[in-house]
Amino acid sequence: MTTLRIGHLYPRHMNLYGDRGNVVCLVNRCRWRGISVTVEAIGLGDAIDPDGYDLIFVGGGPDREQGRVADDLLSLKADALRAAVERQVVLLAVCGGYQLLGRYYRPGDGADLPGLGLLDLYTEHPGHRVHRCIGNLTATWNGATLVGFENHGGRTHLGAAATPLATVAQGWGNNGVDHTEGATQGTVYGTYLHGSFLPKNPAFADHLLAQALAHAGAAPGLLTPLDDSIELRALATAVRLAGEQQSTGFLSWKI
Amino acid sequence: MKPGLLQFARLAGRAARRAGVGGGTSLPGLIVERSEPALIQRLAAGLGQGVVLVSGTNGKTTTCRILADLLTAAGLHVVHNRTGSNLMRGIAAALVNTPQGELGPNAIGLFEVDEATLPEAVARLSPRLVVLLNLFRDQLDRYGEVDAIVGRWRAIIATLPVQSSLALNADDPMVAGLGSAASGTTVYFGVNDPSAGQPELEHAADFVECLACGTPYDYTVTYFGHLGHYRCPTCGWQRPPLDVECTTVRSSGLAGSQVTVQADGATVEAGIPLPGLYNVYNLLGALAALRALQLPLGGLAGTLHTLQPVFGRADRVQVGDKAIVTLLTKNPVGANQVLRALAAEPGQKALLLALNDGVADGQDVSWIWDVDYELLRGQIARVITSGRRAADMALRLKHAHWFEGDEAPSLEALPDLQHALQTSLYQLLPGQTLYVLPTYTAMLYLRDIMTRLDMTRPYWQEALR
């Protein structure tokens, strides 16, 4: 029997906005179908086995942790993560984690933080005088709707090798300008969406699980349909509230 | 002063209440703040015993309520923003609504202050004492990250004169570290009862590292959130010695706790009718304030015994032969404390969880994924979720396995809170209790509904008691 192996990168340092809900969701959507699944925490100072996981998740973190995590990623984990991604391991990164997968992150003040370069993009923070991108977001992905809540200062711009994950319908997305949200490149996915992201977007969760199960060598057909009625109700609520927010104007907020 | 401004503001508040426009509690303050902000300082100058400010993520309202009772018992006249309206306009309203004759040598100002408003409140009110309870992640879309608040607090504390004192929670490293910025006296309070601790830090704990050198702390005891007994393994900075020390905590679930507190060589044994370790910290904050104000701690037990919970903080309302207990849950650490207290209650429970996403709740509901709802798995007889994000709440509970198993309740999400409350009560058997867990705006709305249905008094009446 196949066991899906999930690696949760920096669960202590990169879990600012309930992003652990994504891991909870992946685990439960497997268990509800009788698929066995394991979760391993990968913290600061831990080495990564590129053959040890089928899916790796990293969430968002406070600004303070960004530098420390970036150092640890580059010095201890970069080669293994690159190797894992070359072998089709699925990597999902949210917000701060997403920014660190790009080529670099330029803070509002201070030196550039080099990123892993697994996604062809860069992120620049316009400084604390400029509004953060905060609010409910809806976006179109493969004809379906993705929902979540974004809260980021940095603006992300994609290069040629990365594909936008979704097209923004309501909200800011990557940079508030080009209507793109998130990025994907091979089996690497990045998004600004909290919420938590995956529980309210079950189709996208299953999209990731399908690839992770293929990596685990599972026979196709394990992802049997689930009763997603409450998931879709939560999604529909988020779409409605994002619409209301659009009509009343975005909350503009400065640190 | 513009002639009649004070009277006008008071009348406006009264008219608003009569017209049923909310409580109208902060309207007089809003009027004064807009038309003559300097009036606040002049009114505050009439408080002969000075001003006490209480801030922190969780426990402000309850701590102020306890402290107000203790100060009143000590013979002072307390001017207090009782309704929890804790922005400048709420403080202004409390001052404006106080009859001129009540200001004087015996009057003391006691104001709970929103974390983000604290710097302005300190600058404008020149407090005699600032009580800081804790800092947890809360409403990141509004307040920003916890670090940013600590930085602003540190800057404003550094401006306090030597005559001003601080009461700080020693068990919260972010708060305790602020002591080094102060020039006046600091009173530290905390808990020294490892049996009240938990085996490890919870998911909701913010990651905390040494203020001096950046190394993650080692904990020998963890209570909740990032509260506990900590020490920096690199530079040795550690939890400061306690001036007000809780040496034993015996919890009786939602009924409250029995505590032993030592301060100044005196020992106080007291029962508080408020549940959970978080309320023990609220009590300690109030006792530390008393000590910082150099008021005697003796004879407290009687006052504490008669404490009444604030609405939404485990208060019980009897509705015929059924009861409603409301437990405000507005951020992960506070919610976990409520769930722990509930889990300690025997039997299967009936619950109503109301999740709103208003500005005062935090528009981002992601925080529910940091709450350990799994703690109540298997203890739920019936549950309804409600509020603008009723479906999000139901989805969270589904992932906490509340609806799995033969005896498990079915999933029911009813966004309309009145409908949800009435349905929950209807399903309740005689003698049973409904536990309502609302976010902040859902709690205010719940209070309105219960008032309309004649279950309880309006909160502004309580405020003006």
C-alpha cells in the first residue's frame, strides 16, 4: 500500500496565518479516502532527504524570521530541494515561503535576500509608506475559482520561466498591477493566499495530491470523490464577501 | 473650553442610547475627540489618584473589572471605560460621562487600552501606572505582527517619567523584556506552579527569541501561548523574579480556580469564579497593579469571591430551565484556553460557534486553523456554526474530526445568529447548557439578540450601573 509522505518545512517559524491548515487538509483528504499519509517537520538546522517526501509545504512567516529562514534554506537545504523538485516532488509555498522560492526578495530597508530560484520571479517591498496588499482575493485557475486572504507588503513579478498560477478577479495578487496571482513552474507552486488556502479550495488540494501520489508511485484512481459541500459553501461565501469588499473599497493599512 | 461641549456630548450619548443606536457608549467621546481633544487631558487632571492604563492582547476587560472592584473596595472612586470601548474615544467617553463632582482627590482613572492605541494613550494621559498583560498574535490584518507592537510599546515606555510604574507579566518574554526600557518601578507577576503547565508549546504559540541576543528561549515550563518559564541558553537572560507570585492553581473547570498568591511576604488564598489559567493571569495583573499603587493586598478574598464575569467571558444566563454560557474566542491563544476549560467539563456538550470577519474581529479568518479544536473531539453532542463565516467554522470543525464517528453530531451552519441561537436553544434538553463561542462582533450582536429576546440587560445599562 502506498504511503504519501509530506514534509512540513519550518512549522514553528513559518506559520503566521494558520498556514498549518494546509497540511491538516492534505492529511485529512488522504485519510478520508483510506490513503495512508505521514507528516514530518523539517526545522531550522535539519537536512532534507530529496527522496524522503512526495510533497513539501512551507507557509508564511513574520518579517523577522525571513532572514534566518532564507539563510537556513540556502546553506542547508537548497541542493536537496532542487534535487527533489527535479524528481517531481510537489512543493507548495504560501506568502513568505513563496517569496523565498524566487530569485530574491528586496525588503523595504536593508539588503536583498537571495532566494532559492525554484520559481523564476523576484519580490520587492516598496517600503512601509506604501499600502500593504490586504483583503479577500478571488482568482481564476483552470476555469475554477480560487479564494483566500492575502496580506503582504512585497510585490512579486514573474519571469518567463514561471507561469502565473491564477488570474485575479478581486484583490491584489502578485503585485496589484498585472492581475496575476501566484506562480507555478514544474511541480513547484507558490501563492499569497491564506485562509487557510487548501481547505477552501478542495479542487486545488486534489490537484496537488494527484501529482504527489503519482510521485509516490500510487496507482491512479485513489482520489475518489469526497463530499465537499461545506468546502464549496465556504468558497462561495468567500467569493461573495470579496465582492462586497470590492464595492466598499479595500482596507488600506500601513505598518 | 467651548461652552456646553461637555453637556452636549453627554446628551448626545444619552439620546443615542434612547434611540437604540447601539450603546451610544463612545459617542460622547467621539464628539469631544473631534471638537476639542485637549479636553481629555483637562478632565484627566481632575483624577487625584492618577491614571492606570491596562493593555495586552487578551484579558484587558476582565483585568480592569477585577481591578475596579478592588480599587472600589479600597475606598477609591473609579472612573472606568467599563464597556470595553478601548480606543481614545472610549476613554474620552468615560471621562465625559463622569459627573464633575465625582472627579477629585479620591478619583482614579482605570482605562483598558487597545494595543495599537497604547502609545497615544500614554502620551496624552501621563499614566501613573501601566499594566501590560500579554502579547499574542491577533488580527494580523489590523495590528501587524507582534514584533511591531513590542517595538512601539518599548518606545513609549522609555518616555515614562521615573514616578510612573509598570506591572508586567513576567511569564511573557515579550512583555517582561519591556522592563528594561522603564526608569520607574516595575512589578512583575507570574505563575510558579508547573502542574498548571502543558507538555509543550501549542501551535498557536508565537515564536519567541531572546530580546538581547536573538537565540530561541529554552522553556522549563509552558503554560499557554508562549507564556512560561524561559531562559536564553546563550546570554542567560531569563524570566525576572516575581513580585506577585501565584504559587498554586487548582482549576475547577468553568466554575473557576482556587489560587494561592504571595506578595510582599503576605499570602492570599482566593477563589475566583472565572475559568482557566488565563483568568488567573488577569487576577495577577490586577493584584500587581494594586501593589504598584502601594495599596494593601489584605482582605481581598471577599472581594474576589463576589466577582461577576463580564458579558462574554464565561457569564451564565438562565433562560427558563436552560442556560447559556458565552465564551469570547477572538484569537488562537485565547480560544485554546476556552477549549481547555470546556474539555475539563464533564459530559457531552452543546455548542454554538459564531465566526465573524468584521474589522474588529480581524477580516482574515485563517486564525481558526491555529486553534486546537481537536481538543473537544468526541465531546460534542450538538453543534451549530454561525456568523458571516459559518461555513469556514464548520469546515474547520470537520477537519478537527467533530463529525466523525457513530455518536458524532451532524454538521449545521446557520449564518444568521438569532436563528442559530434559537435553534440551538430549541434543541437543548431541560437542565442543559449551551456554550456559545463568538468572535468579538458576534458577541456584541449576540448581546443585542439576547436583550431583544429579554434574556439579559443591555450592556450599556450594566456600564452605567
